[in-house]
Amino acid sequence: MSKRISRVNELLQRELSEQLRLRYRSQAVKITISEVETSPDLRNATIYYSVLGDEADLREARKLFRKVGKDLRQQVSQRVTLKYFPNFDYVYDPSMERGAH
């Protein structure tokens, strides 16, 4: 992975976390953006998130990302300037849960 892609990933992760905290505080309190993987052409980005809690909290998080995913992408795109802004795909990351066991 190039340094540029790595920096873009870190920037998107930071901005996504910030927008979740600012705009969706009550719904996203248990959600953590664990990693962002952007394709080399910057057209697509996979957003990995983890959830603190049980299966019901995971369902709530999935529902939240389906509901506000496009708005979240729009808010981040206003704060981050890229030639091509990637489409976001939200994927649950069970690594924190595995690490806790």
C-alpha cells in the first residue's frame, strides 16, 4: 500500500469517527471505526466498524449505517478534498470481539 493511500485511509477514519460523534452521538455511542481500506483508484472505500455490546447493538449499528450512510459520506466529503471521493461500503469487523475472548 502506498503512503498516499495510507494517509487517505487515516484521514477518512478520523473524519468518519468525528462525524459520527458530532451528528449521531446518541445512536453511535457504541460504534468504533476500526479501519478504512481505500482502493488504489480512490473510487471505493470499505469502512470497518466494531460495536460494543450484544447482538441487538450490532443490529442497531447496521440499521444506522443503512439509514445515514449516504449522509455520512456527504458530510465527510465536505471536509475532505479529494479528486475522486470514494463510495463507502460499511462492514462489521469482529476483531475486537475476538480479542476480548
